[in-house]
Amino acid sequence: MTVAAAIDQIDEVLGRRHSSDVDLRALSTELKALALTDLKRAVEITDRLHGLDCAEDAVAVELLSARAHVLSYAMRFDDATRLLAEAATIAERASDTAALAQVRLTSVQPLARAARLDDAQRAAEDASEAFAQSGDSIGQAKSLLNLGIVQRMRGEPQAALSTFGATLPLLTDQPMLLGALSSNRAEALLDLDRFMEAESAFLAAREAFLAAGNEHGVAIVEGNLADLFARQGRLDVALERFELARRHYERSGATGDVARLDMESAEAMAALGAHDAAILALGQSLPELRRKGLAREWQRGQFVLALCLLAGGHDAAAQRVLEDLLDQIPQDEPALRGQCLVMRATTDARHGRPHTDAAAREGLALLEGRPARLAQAHAWLADACIRGGDLETAEEHIAILAASDIVSSLAAMRAQRLHLRGRMSRARGEGRLAAGQLRAALLEAERIRGAQRADRWRIACGQHWRDSYIDAMSAALDLGDIESAVDALERIRGRSLLERAGDRLNGPADAAVRASLDALNVYYARLDAGEETTEVFARIRELEDQAERLRTRADALSEAPRSTGEPQPLDRIRLALPPSTAIVQYFVEDTGIGVFVVRRDGAHAVRSIASEAEVLQAASRLRFMIEDDNEANSSLWSSATQAFARMLLLPLASLLEGIDRLALSLPGALETVPWPALPWGGSCMVDHFELHTVPSATFAVREPMPQVRNRVVAIGVPDELAPSMQDEAHAVAAVTGGNVLVGQDGTAARVLEAIAQADVVHLATHCVYSPKHPMASRLKLIDRWITAHELVEAVRPGARVVLAGCETGRAGGINAEDRTGLVGALLARGAAEVVSTRWPLHDATAVRLFSIMHEQLALDKTTSMAEAICHTHRQAAREGMPPWRYAALQSTGGIR
């Protein structure tokens, strides 16, 4: 009987309530086979077989065991155990030793997955002994295979390898079982961090499962290969493998396995530095793992959550997770327990809380035999000791890392070791040695980052390794080596400008993305209709997170380029600068703000000109005043802008002599400073300088895009907050002679089509910035909202884009060096310049400001957007407009 035939005849079998033993035995066999290819259908049939009577006890046992086998794959362990207890009772009553052995064998998986490892081991050993006595070598082999799996789950991978070795001679003519043996042997090797042997074994298992059509087996191997690659630091490949495994699981209906896979992919994303994406994946998988009773997988996910919380600065929350885990992790899970003990000790040390060396030593002892995880633990401890000033103990840990073969073979561990060594040397005052070591660490980080195919992973990786770049920059500055210092900053800032940020929406996974976007627009419309309820906002957050998860899956299989090109060295940047032009690159170093000033005639560095905390505090005060928009607060404005000028500009006075054009490259802490309106030379900066904003010095001097402006489109979609946006679009079209899309013409389809044909795009629409998912930021059109992804995909290379909505110039966090958001994405797509706003614009103000800007562009076709913006600022000041209104406008792009 085929699987299809078994499915077709199920209603007839159930209708009779009795069927021939031949049919029921065949059904049992087919049911087990179906679990490997279509688990959802197998579970459906299993549930419908409830209460079916069998004439013979042996057949009843066989059918109950088959149903339990299916439910074990579906992670319904309690149901499976109940069926197997019933089967065991029948077999014992009939004194059927062979049937009882089969029941014991089938019970191993649900017992083990439910964390009843003692019971699972006894069941496997009893089954093995019974099969051996009866001469059933295949049954004995299956029992030994399951025994090895239980041993591995008990934290005894070496014992598992011995058991698998004893199993091998019994399976010489069983290709499916040999595949299972290879897969589980590979997992034991992976537990021991024997990566190359594990990879070979996994690949052999994958081929065996593919040949046998075992969809579930292929998914398991793909997921394990992904885990292996993630531990090796081959994160781009790992994410791709996770996605392939997920598709196999989804096709076979194994939802519990999907949750486990999501947890493991979160672990890979955390290693990459994509902590927000990892937390999203964990938020999806952890509740499902707990529902399925997968305690060990849930505990592993909780540890990943603790790591992500620590990386995000949520130390107290992370500490609570670690404490809770240590209360729950069983003694037979030594690796995870050891990692938790070490991480808790290092967290205590970082914050000056009492901790015992004994706890750290216990954790290290538990990690013996797991060289990669042991090395990582020593790295954590070395970092904590350096931070705490205990250089002698840090040296001991680093020496262990230096002697570790596994560290030398893994790029991420090499980079980490070099970074720790460089920090040690710098703390000891060994400046030249430190600079070389930190430079080497930076280059290792660059190799890891450059291997990431998708732009979002390059950005996450750059932020993860940020300290390596900044420390290399600082060490070079200690030696007065400005060229190397600028290079370190250039390598992180703006290097991962998104080359392919738009929606793919073509593949099989993209239908789900479209569905999420459609659902989001329904809830955005409810907001527009005034339903600003907790329920609506919660659903929007849920759908935005869902869309982000789906984009993560699409990114895993994207064909985006792997490299964004090398940054330019300092001498080439200087030679490419136009006369009387300077690039001013601010940077955050420790808790202070420093600056590079690059001119044709030289480059200079000024360190610690201001405290980052002071700048952020001043920005916060200024933002309150801007939101109030009250001219009675002009004295507050004056005080705040003078404070900015004193901190950020006064130390540069001598370096800016003879300069009339400034290109500002800014870290996140400085993105909302009102640069045009800062006091300088008795008036404002904009009266003395043509101001540009640039992502990096390399981007500033890139080859200019063609100056074409013969096709202009102005889009205006008003709302209650900004009713004049339609007037703004008409005003722009009147000045430029361009097309205008307003009112009912401002649909998503028409707007995106017009943008794709335009050389100048003016978007006067309401914009909502998403700090959590910058590329999920959205712009409101007449029929729906469009995302940043859709906009970026539509804009043609060389176009100039005016984003007239609120806060369109914002990008990711206050310390982010590698920026993401609407402006960066458009520039990477090939836009020549992007005009955006630092903070919300007053509605009537926007109409006037953009009219001035476009009038200037129309008067002189060679004028850049930056020049037109500067003219707009000056004209607005002459007309008496308050500076907190006009200073919001900025232009970002190159300067040549």
C-alpha cells in the first residue's frame, strides 16, 4: 500500500472500525514513512485513528507505536508517551518480547525530548538488549543509535561517539539508518567543536536523506549545518542554511522544529551583531519551544537572549535571565551551565559587583572538551579583567587564547584575541605595539564583515565590531598617525551604504511580505481614522516585527553584492577636495567627541573637544524648544546654540581659516544639531560656509553624478497635521514646470511609477520614522503607506530627492557609525543628493522654504541641492523666519 493509497482508504478503514491485520500493518508502515515527508498529514491521520480496534494484540501494539512515532515527530510528547504506555501494557499481557522491545525503542524519542533522560536511556538500553537476544540486528542498531542520541543530550558527546561506532557494523546495508547515524555522529562532533569532521558527516547524512526522499531528515541536517557554520563564524552561509532548513520543515509541517530553528538562527544573528533581529526571532520561538516542552532548546534560547540584552546595554535584565537559567539548567547540560556561570561572573566584574573566582573556575571546568566555547569564555573573562584594571589576570586568559588551536582557525576568535591583546598593550602604554595589534584586529573584522552578502548584515556586523575600529583609530591617534586613524573611521562609517535596499517581492517567501504590508496598511488606515487605541498600536508593532522577520528570511537567500568597495586613503581624499573645502569628521571616542579636519593642505585631529553626554543633553533641551515652537523661547535657542558652538566649533577655528565649504560627517550623537544656525564669526555658520552633510569622507569625494534636471515630479499628500502639503507640491511644480501628483492622483502605484521616471523627486508627505526598523519607515500616500524599501527601489540612479516629510533625515542609534535609514539607502541606490529634515517642519514654513530652494535651482541649473539649501537658509533668515524652523533642512551627498 502506498502513502497515497493509505490516505485515500482512511475513511473506509475508520467506517468499518475493524480491518484486516494486513491493511493495518501496512497503514502503520506508511504512517511512519509519511511522517518524514508530510508530518501535518501524518498527524491528521494519527488523530483520526483514535479508538480503532485491532483483532490481534501484535497489530494493536504496532499501530499504537506508529501513532506515537508520528506524535513524537510533531513534539506532542505527552500524547506519544500515553500511547506507548498503552502499547507496553498490551505487549506485556501478551508476553510479546519483540513487540515490547519495539515499544521501548519508540519511547526513547519522546522521553528524551521531554528531558526525561534517565528514562530514555533505560528504554534504549532495554530495547538494545531485547533485540540482541532475539537476533534482530536492525532493531539493536536502532536502539544503539537512540542510546547515542541520549548520551549526547546528557552532555556526553564522547560516549555518544563510542556508541555510534559500535552501531556502524550493524548498518552496512541500511542507507536511511546510515544517514541518521552520520547526522547524529556529526552533532556529537559539533558538540566537541570538531568542525571539519562534523561538516563531512553532515554532508554525508544530507546526501543519504536526499536520496531517500526524507524531507524531515534533510531539514535536520540543513539546520545543523547552519549551526556549525554559525559557530565557525561563516554567518552568511549559516543564515542561508537556516532558511533552507525552515522551508523543508514548513513543507513537512514540523512547526516545533521551526521554532527550534528560529532559536538557532537567533543565535547566529546575535553572533553577527544583529541583536534586535535576534530578539525578534527569540520572541517568536521561545514561547513555542516552551509550549512544545523543549526545555533544553528553550534554555539555550534564554542564554542567547541574555547575550543580546547585554549587548544592548540592558544589563540588569540580562542578569535576571542568567540567574533564572542557572536555577533551571540540569547538571547533565555542562556546556550551557558553564557559559552561564562565566557570563554571570564577567557581568558582575564589569559592574563592580561581588563575584567569586570560584564560579568562573567552575564554569571553565564545565567547558573542558568544548574548545571553541572554552575560548570564548576566556575572552569574556579577559575583557572583564581589562575593564576592571586587573591586567595580570587578563594576560593569563589571553595567553590561553594565544595557545588555542581553535582560536587560530576561527576568524571571529582571531579578531577578538587580537583586539584583547591590543587593548592590553595600550593599557600598558605600549603604543606602537597596540596600534599594530588593533589594526590587525580591525582587518580580521573587515574580513568577517565583507563576507556578509546582504546589506543589513554588513551593517549589523560593523556595529558589532565597532569597538575594534574605534580602538584602532584611538591607538593610531596616540602615535599621531592621522592617516591610519582616518582609515579606521572610514572603514566603518558609511561603508555599508545599502546597495540593494528595495523590496524583492518576487520569490516564494515574498508573498508573505506582501500580505504583512497589506495588513499593516489596514491598521495604518485605522490610525488615520482616529483609532489610536492600544490594540491598534500593538497590532501595528506586531505586524512590523513580522514583516521584519520575513525580510530577514528573504535577505538570507538574496543575491545582493558582498562588497561595497574600499574606502579611499587620506592622501587621495585630500587631493580630490575642491579648493577652500574641508571635510569635518566628528567621532565618538570613549565618552568624548573628537574631530578630524581634512583639507587639501593637510589633515588634523582634535580629541575630546566635548563630552558626549553634554552634547546629548544640549540636544535634548533644544528638541524640547523646537517642539514648543514658541518665539518666546528664543533666549533658550540662543543659549543652546552657543553651547554647541563652544563645544563643537570653537576648537576648530584656526583649522577652518580660508575655508568656505564644509562637508560634515556626523555620528548619531550629532545628527540633530542645528548646524546652519550655530553662531560663527558674529552671525551664523550658513553665512560663512556652504554646508554639506556626507556619510563619510570617501563618499564626499566620489565621482559626481550627471547633472540632469529635465524631469521633475512633485507629490503632495496632505493630512490633518500638514494640510498645506498639497499647496507645497503645486508651488514646486509652478516653479519647476514639473508634473504634480496630489489628491486622488497620489496613489502608491502612480507615485512609484512617476518617481521611477523623474530626475528630481519632491515628496511632500507625512513620514513616520521607525527607530526599531529604519527601513520600515513609511510615507503616507492617498491610498496607502509605502515603506522605505519601496521608495528606494523606485528612485533612479542620479536622481535628486527631496524628502519634505518630518524627520526624514534620521538614522539608526546615537552611537551608530554605519548608518541606515531613508537618506543612506537612497544614496546607496545611486541618488545624487537627498534633502531631508533633522526634525519636524512647520507646515506653512515648508511651503516657503521649498519654494525658495526650487526657485534657486531653476535660476541656475548647475546649482547643487546643498548650495540651494544654503541659499534657502540665508533667504529665510533675511525674511525673519526663526532659525529653529529653517535649520531643520539639510542636504546629504557628495561635494564634487
